[in-house]
Amino acid sequence: MVDATPTDSTRSHAAGRQFEDPSTELSSRRTGMSFQRTRLSADRTLMSVIRTSLSLIGFGFTIFQVFQKLHDADVLHSSSAPRYFGDALVWLGIAMLVLGIVYHVNFMIGLRKERMQLHSQGLLHAESHFPVSMTLIVAILLLGLGVLAIASMTLNIGPFR
């Protein structure tokens, strides 16, 4: 039976990126790649949250604007119910996006901590970069647009009046 705990000589060689056993080296590399795949999977999950939030914000804003314009043109006497529905969709999109961002950030912090722990134990090379997620940056920008949209709708301020 092979001991899974690295020996002192294996740990000392881990910093120099050399292991005594080729299977240990390959295992360490596969583990490093699995961290990258997990990171990319988290990005894909955030992208699905972005798509859904964007749809909710876009539909809500459109519904609000259409009924607001019909009301302003005196085509409709009362358009408050559809406008409130539009408001609710935008708020729902914003809330979903906030929760998705918080979940993503917490997950990535945990993944980075686990990766660094394995690296410090000499079980993982951790040679490849672990950059900030571009998907997270897009999610934060979309959140800003959603906040501007809801401010425009409820307070009649901002660029989307």
C-alpha cells in the first residue's frame, strides 16, 4: 500500500518542482488542472446567473418603459400594475445578480485558500496563474447598470429617464 502523505524529501523537492516518483508528479499536475477546471466551472455558473439577471432586468425595464410611454401618450388611463410588475422584475434581476456575485466570490476565496494550502504542503505545483474572473467584472458592471435602471424607473433620475 502506498502512503499518500508526502515524505520530507518529496516536500523539499516540491519547491524545486521535482518529485521522486513520476506518478506523484503526474498526480500533482492533474490536481492543479482540476483546480483550473473548477474555477472555470464557477465562471460558467456566474455566466448563467448573468444571463438570467440580464433577461429579468431587460424585460422589466422594457415593460416599465412601454407602459410608461403609453400612459404619457394618454393611450392608457392607468398603467400602474404593469409598471410595478416591471419594477419587480428589475429588482428580482438585481437581487439574483447580487446573490450570484456573493456566492461566486465566497466560492473563489475558498478555492484559492484550498489551493494555497495544498501548495504549501507540497502536494500541488500551483504554477499557473489564478487571475481575477472577467465574468465577475462583467457581473459587477451589469449590477451597476441594473441599479441605474431601477433609479431611473423609481426616482426618475439617471441616464435612462
